[in-house]
Amino acid sequence: MLVLWLIVVLFVGGVLAGLAERVHAAASRWVTLATLVVSAILLWPLACAQPQAFESVAGQSGWLAVLQWEWIPRFGITFLLAVDGISVLLIALTIFLGFIALLSAWEEIQTRVGFFYFNFLWTLAGVVGIFAALDLFLFFIFWEIMLIPMFFIIVIWGHEDRYYAALKFFIYTQASSLLLLLSMIALVFLNWQQSGEISFSWFDLLGTKTEGVFGLLLMLGFFVAFLVKLPGVPVHNWLPDAHTQAPTPGSVILAGILLKTGAYGLLRFIVPLFPEAALAFTPYALIIAVVSVLYAAKMAFAQNDMKRLIAYSSISHMGFVTLGVFSWNALALQGTLLQMIAHGLSSAGLFAMAGAIQHRLHTRALSEMGGMWSQAPRMAAIAMFFAIAALGLPGLGNFVGEFLVLLGSFQMHPIAAILAALGMILAPVYALYLLQKSFLGEQSDTFSAHSASLFEFKAREVLMMGLLIFGLILMGFFPRLLTEYSDVALNSLQALGWGP
Amino acid sequence: MLNLLWLVPFFPFLGFVLLVSTSGKMPKPWTTMIGAGSIGLAALTTALIAYEFLSQDMTSFQLHLWTWMEAGNFAPGFSLYLDGLALSMLFVITGVGFLIHIYASGYMYDDEDFPRFFTYTNLFVAAMVMLVLADNLVLLFLGWEGVGLCSFLLIGFWYKDPANGLAARKAFVVTRVGDTAFAIGLFLLYKHVGTLDIQEAMIKAKLLWTEDNATASLICALLLGGAVGKSAQLPLQTWLPDAMAGPTPVSALIHAATMVTAGVYLIARNHELFLLSPDMMYAVAVVGVLTLLMSGFTALTQSDLKRVLAYSTISQIGYMFLALGVGAWSSAIFHLMTHAFFKALLFLTAGTIILSLHHEQNIFKMGGLVKRLPLPCILFFIGCLGLIAVPPTSGFWSKEQILNATWESSTGGPLIWLGAVLGAFMTALYTTRMFCIVFLGPSNGDVHEPKGFKFVAPLVVLAFLALVGGVFVETAWQLPLSNVFPGGHAPHPPTVIVVIAIATPFLGIAISYLFYGKRVFSAEKFANSALMKPLKTFFDSGWAMDWFYDLLLVKPYQWLAKINKKDCVNLLPDASSAAAKILHAALSMTQNGQLRLYVGVMGTAALFVIFVVVFL
């Protein structure tokens, strides 16, 4: 029940935030903040819940809350929300990054404030819905709900090339959504033929026999849809454009949360629903994973646009998710989930940093930056922190994720793991390049006009970055705080696959 | 007391946290108190722990702090493991580290970023202590990467010069190549023994594999890859000379005494694994001897004081690798320690000289300093004696052990021994050359010697250790390593071999003195002769390895990045949008609103249909 309230609160909060603009321009922000606070409070009992057995999900363990209502019985569609440790962590990440994105939007968004926060909260609501819905039809609805407000965020509040970027984002996601919908319906149909029951419930579909070419095609439909969202090479091209053109809070949500819906889809649907097909497809998926890690790292190094560089680094990091999912053992799965969360925090930090710099300098071009350390040492230290978090320094969250994924995948696919590990060499090349071009080196003329006091981070930004830094350090030293939640859920998920 | 072992990494880490959280706004004396004091407290804790550990004759002590990560059966802990090897390393890190911090509080005092310096060095010491105290390889890797980060930060400490930034990135990326090999080694080890706990893994490895097992050799090779990266050995040594861009106390602390010896520690820590693979032991010895020869030749051609010392560091670590390769584990650690004494002394004294000469590092612009900087001259002389291994300085005892062991070992032998002796000869040559050029000859320019307790006291202590540290360990007090490494009989090669090894450095000193001190022969004429000139250029460039890597890796990668800046995958969506546009244009031509066209098309179509219906 709580999950439903959580989603409802976000939807209603969005409408209220939109209306609040009529009272006062700043009111929307405060309504959004209140909405996020309420949803965080609602999340709390869910996070403290113990796994229990639910009637509606017989034979499955690790579920914390399940809600199933009749919806369209004729087609076996139910309103099914089910939450396990994996979902709780990702919902918590969503709410947490909601606060971060709000802080980054606080001053940047000055036009059509009410409509912005409406879109903002509806995107979050859609994402929370994706992490909770286990009826495939409902999942698809949330998948679409998340997309449209994000499109508006890019197209209305974006930068110079926003129309192109928003359209590209929309077409990529929409085309892949269609693929997802068709595959879902075909899967349900297949299950109907086999069992005589029509159902869109993930739990009911688990038993579907999906061998053979048809199973492979269905799996590919799901896979491509999620790969676009993740994104992986070669369907990644929407991301650098969308990220670069989106306003800062948009980038934070995109990188931090939206990409994770693709990762979550890979984790939740591919192997459990199509074990045989996924196994057959594994070599190709590994190629995609490795190419994503290395190619995107190389692309990141080539960029002059700060946000583009970070966007490509995101693609590189998400390659580890594909690698982890198709290794499907305890180490790799645990690592995949941690990688998703850690990347959410570190990329949010990097994008917020890029946004803050653009806000001050009115440029994202690295060639026009340099030597900003002496202007803004605090900002520089924070940028340094996120850069080294991104390159996977032990003691910070990203390392734990990457290390576990690599360690786990090495047990199954040593060659792929070794090739992906080369990303460890390429990551510092672009991360340190970014640092050198922006904060180190000789001072550039671009910001000699800015006095240090104007340039340095303000309290609001320090709070925003401080929260992310705290999260990454906590994850780096005490990842068990998170894995204790996900352990049971990942174990029972793993049992659905082929792994040893 | 032993339960307080966690305080050793904690004090420096606390210092780091305090310095970061005040973001350099504290008064300078406080910064010194925290920055150097934290290392002092760590040294004190180490001393107390050592007293208890040694007086109780313990073999090892384990302290579990918390479980770090957990997935399946994999649950490495934040756990500390203390044994004689870790303790010996702690002496060097906290003891020599503390002396260097005192010196640095004077050396760096006038720098505008004084607090930032101590922030980094405190984090460094914390990471280095974690590295040696880690009870599992994942935690060791944490320390390993942590020291690498601090090395990067400190090489690029003076960030305004892009050259320093380049040197820093080079150091990080080149060592990361080794680190990646190391990480893959861990994955492979875990796959076979199912744990990364060091002691447990060693026991299981010995049960699992017999000698010459291919998998064990492969793991050793990968660990060696990590070690050569961190310890600047062939073929990954290219970063260390450039790392001299950092402040001189950093060169002493990180790039001479502690971090660069981490590779030696790694192999010593996993020696039981290496014992399973004589081939890899031999490889370690060969890497060592090739590195020490190569860098010895290069050191002879350098003109920057710090770069001479950097190449000599590479060369001395080569001796440590040689010792590891021939199974003289204790001697490697012994040399690590004596090297820390005399090399830290040399670097810090070089720092004093460089400060006195207004940041002049070119040895050919020094000269005649013996009269004008008498105290640094004496100290530097002592350091040089240690480096050349003149008896009875500390360097002599450790190097002699290594040479003797090399002669007798099955993975060493006369040829390797010959290389090592030639290396000792080269060491004497370039050290004497450096000393003569800097201190003898005509003097030029004025000097401003920095004075005070902070500049003198650490140097005197280090000089004392460099002089008698070796003889002390050799006769009075053994390093607590007998419980760690397999015992063997002390090597006793034939007397003539021992005599040759001891006498060779003196020959080197004599020849070098004739060239650079007495100037009986002209070094310039010799170097510029038709035969030697290309050779000199070749040595001077570090055997053209930078050029080679540039050509093989750096340039192609940059080229690849440049030509594909726009991302060729983007052609796919762009092509589809172009196709849509063409289709759009073609179709919209059919609806141009001109009645003529519509009638024409309709008429033609009607005729066509009639034609089809009637005639076909």
C-alpha cells in the first residue's frame, strides 16, 4: 500500500507544484521539496520492512510489499505493485537524487517554474512506478509516463540545440518502447497458449517456456528496449545529445535515475523470463558490454564539451551493468546493483558540477576553462572527488560495484572481464583530462572577470555535493549497508537464472 | 596495546580529515602540528606496538575491524594483519615518514598551499599503512590505489604549470596499467583458491598447486605486472623520472622511501605463491637486473639533480627485485629499509641544496658547494656512501647480502650476478660524478642556505641511520623477518666473488673521480666522441622508452580519439533522418497543389490500368 501512496504523492505533488506557481513563483519549489520529504517519509517503513511470504506471489521469497488489484480482468491485467530489496534501493536512490536535482534546479530554473516542477515530479513518479510495477502492462504505462515529462524538460528548459536533442531522445525511446510493448504482448500470448491463463503478471510469466528462435526474438525485443535506455553501444547516440542539452536537473535525473530503469529492466526481465535465450545470446551481450566500456571511454576522452564527456563516461560505466547481468552470479549481481547506485551518485555529482560551471561561465567548452582551482578551491576539491570516484578509486562506491562485477564476471567469462578491466586504464585518461582542463593548469581568460567570491560554491551547492560525497564514501567503506537490503532479493532472483 | 593497531592508519587519516574540513584556513603552526604530528603519533604507536609484538615473540596478530563487502562466499574484511614484514614496513613508513614531514614543514612553509600539501601527505601515509597492514588483497588494493592517487596529487601539486599536470597524469595512468594487471591477477587467484585473504590464499595455493604450475605462474606474472608499475621497474618505469616535478619532500617520501617500494612488498607478501613458480622468480630477478643496469646507465647522463636521484631509485629498487627473484626475501626488505635511509637523506639534502640555489636543479650550474654548503655537503656525502655501498655504511650490508645470494641461488647465478656487480660499478660511477659536479670544481652564483631545526635535525637522524643502520641490523638486532620468510642457510660464495663484489664500487669511484673530480680525463670529450655521442643521447632519453610508448600507444589513442570525435555510430541515426527527409521531399512533390500534375498523374494511371486490364 505504501508504494502506491508513494507514487500517488509524487503525482499529486506534481499537480500541486504546477498550480502553486499561481500563488508565488517560489512556491513550486517548496511544494516540490515538501513532496519529496513526504515520499522519503513514506519510504522509511518500507525500507525497514522484513521480507515475508505473500499469497499473490506464491513460491517467491524476498518480497517486502505486494499489492495486487483487479484492473482489466479480460486481458489478465492487474494493478500489481511488488517491492523487494532491489526495488527499495532503487526507489530510495530516486528520491535521494530527487532532492539533489531539486537543489540543482533551485536557481537555474527561472522560467515556467510551475510546469517544470510538474514535469520533474511526474518523471520521478514514473520512475518509482517502473521500479515497483510487476505487471508488464502497468510497467509499460509507467515507462511511457516517465518519458514524456522528460521530453518537455529537455525541450523547454534545455540549451542551444534542445529541439534536436529532445526529438532524438523521444524517437529513440519511443521506438524502443514499441519493441518492448510488442514483445510483452507476444510473451503474454505465448504464455496463454502454454498455460491457458492470460496474465501480464511477471510472476505468472516466469514459468513460460521461451526456448527457440521465437524466445530469442522476444528476448531481443526486451533487450534492445533496455539497452537503448541503459544505454549501450550502438544505440547510445541519444544520450550525449540529451545530456548536453538538458538543464542541470534534467541531466542529474537522466544520468542518475533514468538510465537505471534500463539497467533495472535488464536485471529483472531478461534472464528470469528468458533463461535459455539469454544464455544463447550471452556472447553477443558480452561484446556489447565490452565495446560499450571501451568505446565510450575512448569517446569521452575525445570530447571538448564537459557534459558530453561525462555523458560518454556514463555509457562506459553502464557497460559494466550489461557485463554483470550476463554473468549472473552472486558477485556480479551484487556488483551490478551497487554499480547502478554508485554511478547514480557520482554522475549526478559530475553533472551538477558541469551545470554549476556552465551557470557561471556560460560555456561547457573545456578549451575555454583552466586553472579554476585558485578561483574556487572548494569547487575544485569537489570536482576532484567526483572525478576520482568515477575512475573507480577504492574507498568510494564505484569501486565496489566495478570490482564485484569484474570479479564475478571473471569467474564466468574471463576474456570479457579482462577486456572490460582495460576500462580501468582508460577511465583515468578521460577523468584526469577533464580535471586538468577545467581546474588545473594555467588560468584561462574566460573567467578572469569573475571574482572568487562569485565563483565559489554557495551553501546550497555545498549541501547538494556534500550529500552525494557522503553517500559515495559510505558506500565505499560500508557497502553492506546496502547489500544487506538486496541480498535476499538478489539471491532469489539469481535462482531464476542459469548461474551456478 | 596491539588492539590499538588501527590507530596507526587512523592518526594520519584523522589528520587528513581535519585538514580537509578546515580547508586550509587554520594558522600555519596548527597545520604543522596536525600534519606532522599525526605522523609522529602514528610512529609512536608503531613503536609501542612493536615493543609489545617483539617482546612477546609473536608471529602474527590479526585485528578484524568490519566486513567490507559481502557477496556470495566473498567477504573481504577491513582487517589488519601484523607480522614481522608489516612491522618492518611500518618502521620505514612512519619513522622515515615522520622525519620527512618535519623537514617538509620547513621546506614547504612559504608555499601558499602549505595546508594542501599536508592534506595529501597525511592521506598518503594512511593509505600506505593500510597497504602494508591489509590482511586481504582487496584491502591491499585499496591502499595500493590510495597511494597512487596521492602520488598523482603530489606530483601535480604545483598545478599551475601544465607540465606538472602531465607528469602527474602520466604517473597515474602508467601505474594504472600495472594495477589492472594486478586486479586481473586477483580475479584469477579468486577463481582458483576461492578467497583473497592473503594467509588463507597462500595455504590453499600450496595445497592446490605443485611447483611450476601454469596457473600459479600466470597469477605471479600478473602480480609482477602490478609490482613493476608501482615500483617503476621495466617496462613501466617511465613515469618515475617525470614524477620529480613534485615538491622534493614528496620525492623523498613517496618516490624513494615508501610508495615505490610497494611492489617489493607485494611480492614479498605473496612470496609463497612465487615460490611455486621458479620461472616467475627468475623473471623477477631478470626484471630487477635489467632495470638496475638500464637506469644506472641513464643516471650517468642526466643533468638534473633530482632526475639522477630518480634513476638511482629505480636502480636500487632493481636490486630489491633481484633479491626477491633469487629468494633472498629478508635481504630485499633489508635493502628497502637501508635504501629508505640513504635515499631520503639524499633527496632531502638535495632539497636543501636546491632551495639554497633558488630552485636551481641543474647540476652543471652548481659546483664548488663544498665550501659554501659544508653541512649539506657532509650529509650528501654520507648519503652517497650509502648509495655506492661503501663499507660499513648501511647500503653495503644489504647490497652485499643480495649479491651473495644472487651468486648461489638457482634463480640467479653468475650471469645475473655479473649484471648486478656491473650495476654496482655504474652506481659508483654516477654517484661520484654527481657528487663531484655538485660539490667540487669552481663555484658560481650565491647561496642562501635555509637554516633551522626543521632543516637539519631530520637530516642528521637520517645520516646517522644511513651510516650505522646496516651494521646495527647486521650484528645487534635482526629484522623480525625470520617468522615470515622461509629460513635458509646464509649464502657463502667463494671468497674471490665476495672480494670482487666489494671492490668493484671502489674501482667505480676511482674512475669517476679521475673524470669529474681530478679531471685527468675530459668527460665531455669522451661523451662527445663519435662512438659515445649517439649512445649518450640514447641513455639520456631513458633508452627511448618514452618515445616508444608515445609511438605505440599514446599517439594512436589520441589519433583514434581525434578522427572519431563525432562518433561514427551517429551516422546511423543521421542517415535514417536524412532518408526520412528525402522521402518527405519526394512525397510532398506529389502534393504541390497544381491541378495539372494531379490530372496528368490520374490520367496516366487510368491509362495504365486500362492497358493492364485489356491487354494482359
